[in-house]
Amino acid sequence: MRNVMKENRIKYPIGLQSFEELRRGGYVYVDKTGFIPSLLDKKYYFLSRPRRFGKSLTLSMLEAYFCGRKDLFEGLSVYDWERDWIEYPVIHIDFNSMKGVEPDEIVEELRQMLFEIAGNYEVSLPFESYWTRERYPIGRLFFDLIRLMSEQYKRNVVVLIDEYDKGIIEVLHDEQLRMNATDLLRPFFSVLKSADRYIKFAFITGVSRFRNTTIFSGANNLSDISLDRRYASFLGITEKEMLTYFQPALNDISERYGWSYDKVVEVLRDRYDGYRFTSEEEYVYNPFSLLSALDFEAFQDYWVATGTSKVLATYLKASKFTFRDLTRRWVSANQLGSTYTKENPLSLFFQTGYLTIRDFDGFNAYRLGIPNQEVQNALVELIIPEFVEGVDADTIGDMTMTLRKAINSGDVDDMMQTLRSLMASIPYHEIDVKLLEKHMHLCMYVVFLMLGVDTKCEIVESAGRVDMVAQTPWRVYVFEFKIDKSAEEALRQIDEKGYAISWEASDRKVIKIGVNFSSKLRTIDSWIAEVRS
């Protein structure tokens, strides 16, 4: 029997936000301290990344560095580079730790947090002379705290602000509340400019890039590195890092499932990799999901949050965008960094991690795509309810689960029967196509893509175009579609044109499927399959 309680088992810092706890507790740490020297070239930074990408742990690491905690960096990249290890006073604000939802509640908690920091540094604020504690203006309080800490400790202050946009995202659905939150927080962020002479370094993180709005109008000195290719892998885990730090865990999974080492890497890559945040073609894994999968030795969906999905669904439904629009349109860097609008939700999907960069034209245009299977699975629940009609959520959930199992196991009949029922619920009049065959292609493509399957349509082969190819780590499905003809004719075309030859040399089963679509029923009428091992 396999011993699951192995000696020297890797300790994964899942959800851990304290760099000191991570280092003292013996948790594995993917070394990102090599970015510190380049960060010191400038003074003010802003970085947007999706939730659970390590933003909080990164700020905790920077806090330890600026506090001169040399003992916590032994063995890491920056340890030998830094010679002085000077201790600076640090103001570390974590908006995500605040419990309030309403803007005024957020500001009050922020005020209390600043008073607590003043107490920790034994700084005497002059509120008794000017204002009561409760009426101390948040901007003036922040400025006074920075100035007095700098004067008292004879060194400029380091300011670290985590998840700055929490108070705005909470009220994103209400434009008036969002404007109120912006107005209340603007004086706080404006201090980053007015207190410049007292600041050594400042770093702000968040999910959204509201830098183009008035919340940062008084702090226009921030260097936004969200799309900077030099920091493409600052957050997230590259495949090289995964292979370097987690090889024993990969071997354990290989042993447990009876797969080859390369197959384990392929499955992890398909499920959790694929995030690209800059023009540089460098991809990273979602760290929370990857570490969870390695820890539990299970390929589940760890990252998605229901609350975020609801916001996305609301914006998508209010817009005129279709699912294909989200992954086909070219957008500029400014559009990726713009404020969310219901007319154009692309920036929302990108900044929250549901879409990522797929192509860059070499100048200023980006095309987006779905990062990986985990996110695609989330989009099933997000988009299919908007895509079909007359089917309740529980039934949709059962159908998609059945469909996913059938695709993964190679049960063609179960897969096609479920597709037939699902496609019969899709309202034809809502799909802008001129031919029924195009309608069918779109339906099949969207359903497979949303189920986490690597799917491509109309692939050019030497003898013609393959209608659709869907690939899993174990199987390749080659489809040919016909309208009001026969499934046998569709399958015969796959063989005669050699559509499957490109995939038959792989180690995966190739399943050729001929499908006939009925214009009268507006769904799948018949199918026939042939399996090649």
C-alpha cells in the first residue's frame, strides 16, 4: 500500500500570506526575490493580477526586505546581492482584510488601520490638537503618518498597499456607490504624490486597473508594470519553476495515477497553465491551483469564486458581446487597462483572470483567449445558462457533468446524446449565422470549448478543411458535420480526405465522428464513430 505520509513531504504555502511564516515554517518558496534589484530602479509601482496569484505574499516579501530581515532571505537570489540590509519604516495596508462593504465602512477601517500602524511605531499623531480621532480626514491622516514616521526614524517610508480596489469591486454593480467609493478613497491615494519627499518606495496591487479613473488622479506618478514584459513571471509559476521546485511531487502523482512523468506535466499544463500578461510569450501557472493540485494530488477546480462569476455574468449579459467576441477581437493595451463598462466587458474578463493574452501583433494590439481547462470549466456555469433557454440550472449542471465525463472517457454515444439535448435548447434566432451548418459549428465549438477541451474549427489539411478537432490529454476527436445528409457520408469524408492522419501518430486514441444535423429538428439527428488506438 502506498504510504501517503511520506517523510520530507513538501509543505505547500497554499493561501499563506506571511513571508516570515513561510520561511520559518519550512514551506517551499518559488524564489521571486531576483526581481528586487530592478524594482529599485524606480520609486512607485502598480501591478494588477487576478485573485490568488500571490500578490499578498509578494508584498509581505517586499516588507521583509525593506525591514532589513536578512535572516529570512538566506539561500534566495537577493541574499548575496544586497549588502546593506537597511531597515526602513513600513506602512503596509491590506484592503482585503477589511470586513466592510460600504465605502464609508472601508474608509473607517482604513482610518483604524493607520492609527494601529502609528501605535506600532510609537508615532504621536496630532489629532488631539486639530481633529477628533473619528473626524481625522483620511488623506491628512495618511500624510501625517508618513511624515512623522520619516522624521522620527530618520529614513523615508516604504508604502505597500494590497488589493487597493476591494472597496470598489464590492460595489461595482452600482455606479453611484462606485463613484462614492472613488471620491472617498481619492484623498488617500493622492498622498502618494503630496508626500513624495518622505517616501522611499511604494507598491500597490489589485485585481482591477482603475488607474485611468479619478481614484489615482492625484497619484499620477505610479509606474504600471501590469503589462511590462520584464515582470511577466513576477507573479505566477513558470513551467521551468514547477519542474525545478516540485519534481518529487510530480513523481508522486506519476506513481499514483500510473502515468508517465511527461503525461503528468501535460495534464497540469492543460488545466492550470496558460496565463500570459504581457507581450512576451511567457506563460505562468495559477499558483493557488497548481499548489493545491500538487498537495492533494487531484486535478480539481480550485481557483474560481462564485461572487466574481456573478459579476462577470451580469456584465456579459448586459453587453452585446458573444462568447466568440471575447476570444476573437483584437484590443489595445489601453483597452486592457481601461475601466470596466457593460458595453465592453473585455477588460473585466482579462483583469479577473477569465481571459488572458493569446496573441500580440508586435505593435499595440492583443487578442485574448481562455487560459486553461480550469477557467473553461468555470465559464460553462457562467455562459451556458445565457446560451440556452428553457432549461433550469440543475439540469444544465447535470448535462455538462455527463458531457464532460463522456468526453474524458471516450463514450461517444453518451456524449452525442447529451449534445443533442443541449443543442436543442439553443435558440437559433439569437445566433447570427446565415447557414445551418455554420450554426452547428458554432454550437459545437462553444460547448466543447466551455467544457475545458482544446478545440479548433476548420483546420486546414492538405486535402481540405477539418470541421472540428477537440483534444484531451488522452483522446483526439475529429468531427465532420453534414446538414440533412447522413452521418456515414460525413465519416467517409474524414477517411477519404485523410483528416485524421495528423493526429494518428500521437500516443492518444483518435476518434473519428461523422455527424448529421437536422434542419427540421435544429439539433443532431445521427452520428457514427470509428476509434483508432
